[in-house]
Amino acid sequence: HTYQLPIYDLSLGGIGLRCSKLEAKGLLKGRKIPDVVLELGEEIEIATELEVRFTRSFRSFLLGEQLHIGCMFIHVAAETAAQLAAPLPLISGSGK
């Protein structure tokens, strides 16, 4: 199954996703997701593996039932960690 979900939160430890329940079908707590490609802007693509650590549903006035999905990076190489760390100051606003 292929997923294409927006990143809601990004840190060195993992990512947070936000999507509809239909889009998240099969992403259950504890599931490992191999061969993930994160697209962070136009020039940064990171290949990694994720594990779903939690899911929490919430209701959006405009979008209806939605899910927060928290994922942890698994087996992150030093090069991958450096790639993840580079855009974080720009995203958080501290790079201004």
C-alpha cells in the first residue's frame, strides 16, 4: 500500500502526520513502515523506516473525523540524521 500524507510535525526522533481515517487505513499502532521517502521541500528527500507509535482521532469542523499519527524513525544512519537536522531551524522559525 502506498501512502502520501502531509507532515504535521517534524523532529529528529520522528514525524507527526494528520489525515482522514480513510487515508490512514492500515496505519495501526506498532506497525513498521519500510521504504518511506520524506519530501522536505523541493530539494530534500530522505529515505527511512518508520514505526507508528500512536494514533489519536479528533473532529475538524471543516474536514470531519481526522487522525493524528505519531511515527518514530527506526535505524537512522548518521547521514540521514544530518539531513533531518539541516531544515529544522528553518521550519521552526529560528533560522530567520
